[in-house]
Amino acid sequence: MVQQLRVNQDTHRPSRMATAPDATPIIPRRHPFLQALEGSLQVFTSVHRSFFTNVMVQALRSADQGMSVLVAQFLKGGIDQGPSHMTHMGQNLDWVRCSYAGCVFESTDDAQTAVSELWAYVTAVIQNDQYGLVMLDELSLAIDYGLIPESEVLDLLKQRPSQMDIILTGPKMPYSILSMADQVTEFRREFLP
């Protein structure tokens, strides 16, 4: 037989953190094995420029499980998206591209301006810890084209919030970034005639 427990609403129980003037505060102790999860730095690279479907699937899965996700595509433009016209896909997934008229294949003044604007936005949201997962698509090519300084990328990755996951994609990934990564995935498929 199940009995209901009745709680007297008139009785006042002091909080564990409440202290009397002469009492010592009770500080809750953390379990010695309980630690915050550490975020990872993942790199997906290949010999040619391509779209990494499994990375997008990982971003969608993480967003579906409640993690806030940002997907930033540095060299794919064409839809006037930019940081001020970001696409919100569902509750937890934000998708942003550079505000450039087309895809970036070389360094031009317009491309430099658009990529720099997106890089400033991405840097700010990473430093402010606004997302649990940040995917930076074709960052390696933006570095290779001279649109983003490699030293700025390295500094940002070293100073990122410890629990944040970051995924970098693109060919020609600099060795300095590869050596920092927790996981490197290299796609080596060659096109057959």
C-alpha cells in the first residue's frame, strides 16, 4: 500500500547555505571524480575541396540532443547570408556564411572583407562561449589564401573555452593546427575515370 507524504507548508526549514551570525556556513562538497567534460578539437581534411557530410551530420545530431551549434562556412557565399543574416535551423543550430556574392576561390578585396567580417564574428562567439560546438568549414583554405592569419587561428584555439568542441574542415590544413588536434580524419578518396 502506497501512502502519500504530506508536507507541512507552515514549517520553515533554513537553507543549507543560510547561516546564522554565529554559525559556520555549510559548503557543499564536490565529488572528487566529478569533473567538467573537456571539449575536443577535431580536424577533417582531404586532398581536394569537398563537403564533409559526416561533419554536418555530427552538427545536426548534437543540435538535436540539445547542444547549441554554430556552422560557419568561410568560403561559401552567394546567398548574402553573413553574420547579420544568419540562418537559424531549429532551436539549437545556427548557420552562417561569409557575405560574398559567390564562392571564394582566390584572395580579392571583397573576399577579404567578407571573410574578415565572419572571422571577427566567429572569434567573438568562441571567446564568449556562446556555443557548445563550433564547426569552421574550409578554415584551412581561408588560411592558405591569406584571408585569415594562421597565428590568429592558433591563438583562438589555445584560448577557447575548455568545454567547447571545435571542428575544422578543409584541405591544406596547416601542420601547426594538425598537431593541436585531438582527432584528425583524412579522406583520401581519389577520383577514378
